[in-house]
Amino acid sequence: MESTPSVVVVGGGLAGLVAARHLAGGGTDVTLLEREETVGGRVRTIERDGYRFDRGFQVLFTGYPAAKRELDLEALDLRRFAPGATIARPNHRSTLADPLRSPGALPATLFNRDVSLGDKLRVARLTLSLRGTDPDDLFEREDGDESDESIAEYLRRRGFSERFLENFVGPFYGGITLDRSLSTSSRVFEYTFRTLASGETVVPAAGMEAIPSQLADRAVGEGATIHTGVEVGSVGTDDSGVTVATDDGDYRADAVVVAADPPSARDLTGVAAIPTAGRACVTQYYSLPGRTELETGKRLLLNAVDDDGPNHVVPHSEVAPEYAPDDRTLVSATYLGEREERDDELADRTLEALRSWYPERAFDDLEVVHTARVPFAQFDQPPGFREGLPGPRDPEGSVYLAGDYTRWSSIQGAMESGRRAAGAVLEDLSG
């Protein structure tokens, strides 16, 4: 009687959890090792004093194919952002939304002077064009169909104005790609733009960590074993399998999926193509008394002025009341890059921005309650970035890679990479 193949998954982020679930469902004996005390990787939530603080500003796009496939969205008890955004500059705020999905915002959108009528029509045409595409084709198509370029070049070529890029796309995609300059690949723009047009932007009521928690439950339900608080020191291969050396002893397996963070994955596998140059951000959370309304209609508040202030402000407890105590309002401001300012200095910049956007208010009761500094939030994704990314089979021997760095930097990329790595392992073990 043949023994059941064994697989070790190193890393309990989204990619590792999805890989573990599919491997266990495929009939292997799976052990997942995570060095932190809880799973989640970069998707984590801190609960303190009645507040919920995600590790940086994070949201889930329900239009992601992997989200529909891997998650029970209804069980996550989702809270929804309104489509569009509020554009802010000194003494001025305006609303830009999709009138088909947010009819109540139609008048404000039509009379929005920050975006020209021509740009609004171009957005409508682009939405219709991308809605009819297969999302996977946006990355997988050959360069001969249309070469990759920066987001800025892509939009300019389609006739969008500089004012539209500066007032809306720069800060809005600064929140998605952490790149306000719009130098990121247009393939990332097309994929996320299509996803936004076909789905909703949400957070679980219990915080973003509810996503990896559900994935872990599903993996365990399929038969996987998860060990947390285990540090992996090395991965070695020989003719009889793979040895994973940890501070908890050695694990022997027929195959290993390395789903650790990029620097750790490179160290463990020796695959030089794993990207380790990343984009950083700082998200600072603030509390205000009562239910203080920012009057955004559950939309992001975008900083239209490219200055040293926050890229965007988020009305967290307006979208998800569970993120704050009943008698408080929780908002956050996200700064792009690794900011050198102290926490109190960043808070002063946020206060200055809010007072300029809301001249009728003082915001004297703004209180810093948490600061999340994320030195590696995404890897760089310039035009053509996918050509140099590693694949799941790139390591030597029976070692495989799973991580968004094998696809593209996103929740979609992470979960899809886990499924693909599991598929590669199952195919090779069955062969």
C-alpha cells in the first residue's frame, strides 16, 4: 500500500494558506509552518481598547476571481465602501462616483469641476471596454497585442487630461499601488480598474485578519495541520525528499512549498529572481469623539495636492462601525514611502490637511491611537515587471514557490499563487 505524500508549507500568509488547503484537498499530508503566533502574513488586524487597526490601509476587492473562489464572502460579514472618492484640496471637496452604481451621487459627479466632462466620458468608455475582458487575459496576453507601459502613459495615450491624472488617478492609485507618480505597470491598472468596475471594495466587520483566519479554517477542514511560532532556518533537498530545519526540529517531506515573505523566500530557496525591492507606507489611525462625519458618503478622501501630507484619509468607522467603540469615530491617514517623521509629526501633518479641507472645523479632539509602519507593503511593479518574476517550479529539487511575487502584488496575486503552486506539486507528485 502506497503511503500518502507529505508536503510542508513554509509561511502562513494568504498564499501559504491557499496552497495548504488545495494540497490537503488533493490528498497529501500537509503541515504548514508559520513563524508568527498567528497566520496572516501582511494581512493582520490589531484589536485594542475597542478599536480594530489593520496593518496599513487594506481592503478586499470582491471582483477578484480568487476571492470568489477561495473565500466564503458572505461569512466574512463584509462592510462596503461607496464607489468613487471625495477629492480634497484646501477649502474644497468634491465627489466623483460611478452614477450607475451610486445613483445618489449622480448630481455631485456631473457637476464635479475637478474632472472634465471629457474625462468622465473617457472613464465610461474604459469601464465598458475592460468589463468585457477576461481578467486573466490582461496579464497573460502577448506583448504583440499591446506593449506594457506606465499607468500615466497608458492614460495619456487614451486622451485623459493631466488634471484628471493629478486630481484623481494619482492619489487614488497611490492608495492601490503606493505609487502616486503612476509609474506602475498599466497591466496592474487594467486589472484593478476592471475589478473595481465589476465588484465592491470591502472590509470584514472583524477586520482584514478575518480573511486569513477563514482560509486557515478551510485548510484545517481539508486536513492540513498548522503550527505557529515555528522559525524555519533552512530548506534542503536530497534524492529522498526535502528537509526543513526549524527551531522546533527537522521536518521531512516529499515536497516543500516556500510561501514566506520575499527576502526570506530568497534566502531559503536561492532564487535570485524573487523581488526584494519594495514600496513602503505608513498608516496612522486617529480617534474623534462621537460619530464625527467627514461627509464622504463612505468614500475615500483623496489628497489632490501632491505635497508632504497624507495621500488619502479613510473614514473607517463610517464604513465599518465595528472598527471603533460606539462613542468614537476612527479615521486613518496613509503616507507613501518610509516616512522619517515621528508619529506626532505625522499627526500634525494630518491635522493640517484636515483643517485645510474642512475650514469650518478645528479637529482639536483628533487623537493618535495607532501607527502602522509597513516597510515592505508591495514589491515594485514597473512596466514589464512580470517578465522577470519567478515561477512556482523555479527552485531546485522538490521545492516550490508561492507568493504574490510569482504573480503580481495583491490579494488576488497571493491567493492565485497558492493555488498554482499546489497544482504544480500535485501534478509532479502524481507523475
